[in-house]
Amino acid sequence: MSAGVAGSGASVPARTPAHALAARRARARLGLVALVVLVVALSILALGAGAVAIPPGRVVAILRDAATGAGEVATRDALVVTGIRLPRLLMGLLVGAALAVAGALMQGLFRNPLADPGLVGVSSGAGLAAGVTIVLGERLVPASLGIDPFALLPIGAFLGGLASTLVLYAIATRNGRTSIATMLLAGIALGALAGAASGVLAYVSDDRQLRDLTFWSLGSLGGATWAKLAVIAPILLATLAATPILARALNALVLGEAEAYHLGIAVERAKAAIVVLVAAAVGASVAAAGVIGFVGIVVPHLLRLVVGPDHRVLLPASALLGAGLLVGADLVARTVVAPAELPIGIVTAAIGAPFFLWLLLRRRGLFP
């Protein structure tokens, strides 16, 4: 019997694996293009929205003039866009991309879609280390060295995120197998310990340090400047540039560590690289914008439903959607209670917490 629909006048060719693969690749390319368009549109909207409203066409003209050095670059609108909103936008794009990619890396490492740097205590560890740097940095680093304490924040947050990731992985993994239940419980414990230590820091800090600690705990892009961006951007860009190298290893790890080893993957080296990259991405993000949760779990899981589980596509797609999500959340934070500003961590939690609950209920079969 020919491949077709019985009783119909025309024969329908069977869908071969090659056709399915081609369709998946086409869908992935279309998804990436759509994400690029989304990020560009949100970026232009974010640069124009605020107390000084600037039309999108004017925003594009200002950016063009700033890039070419032509036109009026010292007008009020140009100063607002290039001096205030552009560094904030770039910081949001980098932090959102880094957090989403870190979530995709952790989910690939633990082979579970519920893994997330914020849920399992990595962000809390990075935030605690950043808090230590804020409160004790001036005491630990002599003023005679002329080192800006803020320059130590990425280093401190990176070390805190790295320590949390290593402890979590050591606790949750036995005989090459990682327990998701142990991972979540260990993450809760690590987060509680970090919260207690942060409370001690808040108790011994002065008024300025207490305000800074509150900023880190709630998350915000309000402190973004070109100087801070110059410190944070190289770390985040290097992290994002290195992640595609691990795509093949992550695809192999989905099958299991033994299978990945037989496929020629240096499993232990790949796991170490993933741990370091997650710590760098989360640490630098916390140093730049404080603790921002749920980006790392919402973005990769949502994209798996659209572009599939191939990390060669999932990682760049996560970077794009994470950047767009955080820029959109920051836009909401700046405008929903204007002229005041909501902490961006509240907005991402309002989006991510219901999504996480839906994931849990879906895994139990209570939702389709």
C-alpha cells in the first residue's frame, strides 16, 4: 500500500526523519529571527519610554547620530537616551542573556528542566558574597591601593556563585547520578544560610551599606552607568561567547554521563566548565543588578517547547529571549508605578513564580 491516506484521491508522501529534521531546523531559524526582532523592538521601546517620552523614530535617529558622530548629539533627548537609558538597556540585555544561559546550562548539567540558579541557591550565594564585598570591602582593601570596591563585586559574587554551585553539585550527585529532590532541598538550605548571613551583614552595616544591600536583594537596573558597564560587560560577554562550545557536550549529557563519555566527550572537563560559566554568569549578573530570580527557569523551558532541546539552538535562543524578558520586565518596573520604580526582581518573580507552579502541576499531570 502506498504511503498516503486511504480513500483519498491524492497520495500524501510519508514524513521521513530527514523531512522532520529539516522542518525542525527551519522552525529554529524562524524562532531565532523572531527573537532578534523582539529584542530590537523592546530595546527601542525601552529607550523611548519614561518621564521624558521619545518617539521610536527619534530614538533610532539619536542612536544613528551617536554612532556616526553626525547631527545633534547634545540635545536633551540625546542625553537622556545615550547617557541614562542606553547603559541601563545594555546592562539589562547582558544580565538577562547571562541568567537565561546560566539556567540552560544548569538544566543541561542536572538533566532536569526545573534546575535554576535562583531556585537552587547559586544566586543567593553570589548575593551573599556581593554583600560581604559591600559591607567589608572598604575594611579589607586599604584605601592606599586606590581600588574601587565596586570593582571587587564581580570577583566576590563570582566566588560566591562558584562555591554555591560546587557545594550543590557535590551534595546532589552520587555515583554519577543527580537527584533533583536533593538538589532542590540543598538549594533551599543554601539559600536559607545565605539569607541568615545576609541578615547579619545588614545588622552590622551602616545606612549607606544597608541601602546597597537592599538594592542587591531586590534587584534593579537603576544603578547602571557606563563605568559599571565597563567592569561587568567583559565578564558577561566572555561567558556568553564561551557557552556555544559546550553545546555538543550538553547534547551528549542528556543521554547520561556514561553515554557521553563513549561519544568522546570529556565529561568531567565539561562539567567543570559548566560550573565555572554558571558561576561567572550569575556572579557578574548579581554584581551588576542584584538577585533576579526565575529568568533562568522560565526562558530555557519555554524555548524547549518551541525550538526543541538541541543546545546548539537553545543556548543562543535563551540568550535572546532572556535579554528581551529582562528588558521588558525593566520597562514594566519603570512605568507601572511611575514616577516611582519597582525593583525588577519583583516583576520577574510575578512572572516566573506562576510559571514554575504550572511546571510542577504539569509534571504531575494536573495540566495539559
